[in-house]
Amino acid sequence: MPELPDLQVFGRNLNKKLSGKKVKKLTVKNRSKLKTPVAKLKKAIEDAKLKRIEREGKELYFYFSNGNVLSLHLMLHGKLSLFEKANKEKYTILEFLFDDDSGLALTDFQGKATPTLNPEEKNAPDALSKEAGQKFLKDQLAKKRTAIKAFLLDQHNIRGIGNAYADEILWEAGISPFSIANKIPDQKIKLLAKSIRSVLQKAEKQILKTHPGLISGEIRDFLKIHNSKQKKSPTGGAIHNKTLGSRITYYTDEQEVYK
């Protein structure tokens, strides 16, 4: 699943390619996840100019000149593909055809990638927003008895952090993923807030360096901890992994457990 740094890069590159273009035609080929009637969606998007694309949490928001917004959540296997004149991608959910005959297709072989017209405003802050800083974390963690990794992954708490980067962030902060949220001391919460921003921003820069034109997929080979090819952390700690639910958590004994 693409995570926040991947989506940041997708948005940046799609803006370069698509912003300023008018949507000539919107085609919906799989409406199973669509909450809006197709006719209403087409009316909202067609003939409007695409002003910009921004990442919001784990979604990409497409802002149009008529005030409408279309969010795309790629889910686990969703992909974005550019095309010229005709879309030849399989498993298409929807496709934009612009006035210069260029296009963008959203595909997903599982059919779960989700487009949403004018999504509701979310209460949880984005992981890279000013609102998601040390004070926010301190206030929120004090109320929670869940494991800190579960807290970070819950999009109702903070938006944008996924499984791989939660592991990277917690290792950077020196906090075990199994620590109880309200047991983490203030100095570690300060490190956690710093690590969230630094890990995510550094990852975006790394992806841009190695895959500058990326608009789909996920790049993970540079990760320090959440990486099946790595046996030790950069500071020499043995990397362990444990399956929790359906997700694999990577961690080391260098990370302090607070319970």
C-alpha cells in the first residue's frame, strides 16, 4: 500500500503533468465503491479545470475550478497511470480524459480503490500538519491505553501513517511498538513528534531522488527497520519481526518498552 511519502511524490508529479487541464470526459468503469451516482459525478467533474492535486492523509485530493473536490484512496493495490488518447489499463475504476487527449486512469485488480466526491472534512490532523505536533501527541496519548503503533496506524487519531513508516518512526524515536500509549514519558513524546516529521520528509526526498517521476507503487528498499533484507539496524541492533493481526511489525531491542 502506498504510504504518505509515496503519495506526496505522486501528488507532486501529477501536478506537474495535469494541473491546468480541463476534463473533457470522466468515465466510470467500476462503480462498486462509488457513493455518488455516476451522472452526478460526471456533472461535477466534466468541463472543469483541474486546479491542483494535494495529499490528504492517505488520499489524493483533486481540486477543480468549479469548487468540487474528488478524493482518491488507492487502498492496498490501487494504481494511477497516465495515458494518451486511450486507456489500455485493465481493472480500471475510473479514467479522466483531458482536453489535450491526455488521461489518467485509476486501476485496482481487487476493485477496492475508492473515489469520493467532496469528501467530508476529517477531524484527525494530518501527520505533517502543525496540529500534529508534540502538544497534540501528549494530549492524545494520555487518553489511550492502546499500543503506540496501533495509535499511529489509526486514521481517526492521526492521518497518513501506515505500517512500514510507523515502524521506522518508532525505531527513530527509540520507542517499542508494543509500548502503551499513556505510559510513554514526555521526553519520548517529544522525540516521537520530531521523528514523525523527519522520517516522513526524509523518505519523500529519498523517493524523489531515486524515482523522480513516480506516480504509482511503493518504494521501500531504503527503509532502515521495516525491511525484510535488513538483519540489523543502523546502530547494530538485531531486527525482529512479529505478525500482529494481518500486519508485520519490525522492531529491535534498542527500543524502550513502556508499560
